[in-house]
Amino acid sequence: MWTFLSTIACTVAIYWLFRGFGLWRIHTSWAITINYLVAATLGWSMSGGASSMALATSTPWLPVVIVMGLCFYPLFRLTAHCTQTLGVTVASIATKLSMAIPIVMFSIVDGWNHAHWGQWLGVFLAFPAVVLASLSQPASDPTNQNSQRWWKSLHWMPLVMFAGSGSIDTVFGWFSGHETLMSSDMKFVFSAVPFSLGAVVGGLDLMRSKAPMITWRDAVGGVVLGVVNFGSLYFLLLAYDANLMGRAMVVPILNLSVILLATLGGLWMFGDPLDRPARWGAGLSAAAIGLMMLFA
């Protein structure tokens, strides 16, 4: 049970950290780049290093994971920006309801008859939940007219996050049962590769944008984010291996818990406004995940 609770805690902490970066004067670009350096270092150290990487070069999933890794940094930057502008609730809904995408993809591949009608109802509810969440007003200054005009350009963020996170989840799910990933070492390689590429893309972005010099706040924020980011994946793998519950139940319960706790934390710690679209989005997301979980 502790592994599952640790997974929830680490995942929720990612959204809270993103929300707090602006308040703590932490440069998000520096923090995310350092985060991937830390996560990659932890991943390679636990995978066996160069010997495991040599084995990974002959696997069929390496090219796909490399492409996925190139998307890690921009998607994480987008998640951070969405969390800081639209609030923790909207960001958590957009990323955690993305589980609907691999459900649809795997149903197409494996056959529609494998999915219960209740699961399909949950998948159907996921899409309006994300759309409603994207209609939420900015968490920063919902009354300012300039903020209102600027907010109109933010609708696309949760939708892109939903599609991007769902695509990454689909890749992880597609190769999760591959024979080359049966050992724990190769599982860590599978995660360390995109983490490493995320750090490379982040470094290039820092040079391109001529970011300000790093501060101790940026370094500390990046290290903490990297530890909890890696921890969310590490403890999830342990939760799967612990067989505490059916594998089909782990992700729905995890995502529902993350959305609820992230929302409560956003309200309590950061005073995020929970307007009507956000409330409807949160309610529909809970119903969607509940249906997918109930009929899994």
C-alpha cells in the first residue's frame, strides 16, 4: 500500500511545485531542465548504466522512446504554464484524463468487444470534462480585462496536454509487456532515455532563449521536482509489482486520487478559483474515472 500512496504523493507534488514556482520566483525553464537531469541520473544509476544502454540499442522500442523523449520538455513546460495560469485542477484533469486515449487505441487494436459499455461511457465523459476544464478562467487575475483577453488564447493548452499525455501513455502501454522490459533494469532504461532527451532539449531551449543565470532557487526547485518526478514512476512500477490490486485498477484509482488531492491542494494552499467550468470538469472527470474503474 505504501508504494501506491507514494505514487499519489509524488504525482500530486509535481502539480503543487509547478503552481508554487511563480510564487517562489523559480524560473520554470531552469527547474524543468534540472529536473530531467536529476531524473535521468537516477534512472541510469538504477538501470545499470552503459551495459543496459548497450542492450537497449537493439530493442524495437528505442526509436519510439527517443521521439517521445523529444516531447517531454515542451509538454512539461506546457503543463507548468497551464498550472500557473489556469490552476492545478485544470492541469491535473487534462493530463490524468488522458488515460481515455490509450483505452480507445487499445480497444481498436485488441477488439471493441473487450471493453464494457460502462468503460465507453467513462471515455465519452472524459472529453467534455477536458473541454470544460479548458474554459476555466485564469487562476492569476480573473477580474482583470487584459487577463480576460489573454485567457482566450489559453483554451488550447489543456487540449494539447490531453493529447500529448495520452500519446505518451499509449507508448508506455504499448511496450509495457514487451519481452525486453521484463527486467527492472530495462524498465529504468525505458524511462531514463526520454528523461535524458528532456534534459538535452531543455538545455538547448535555455541557450536559444538566453535565459537568465541560474539561481539557488532554480537549482533547489529543479532537484526537488526531479526527485518527485522520478519517484512517481518508480513507485508506480513497485505498485504494479506488489499486486495490491488488479493492474486495470491502478491507473484509474491513481488518477482520480491525483485530481481530487491536487484540486484540494490548489484551493487550500494557492487559493485557486474553482469556477463553474472547472467544477463541472472536475465532477465529470471523477465520474469518467469512476466508470472506467468500476467496469475495468
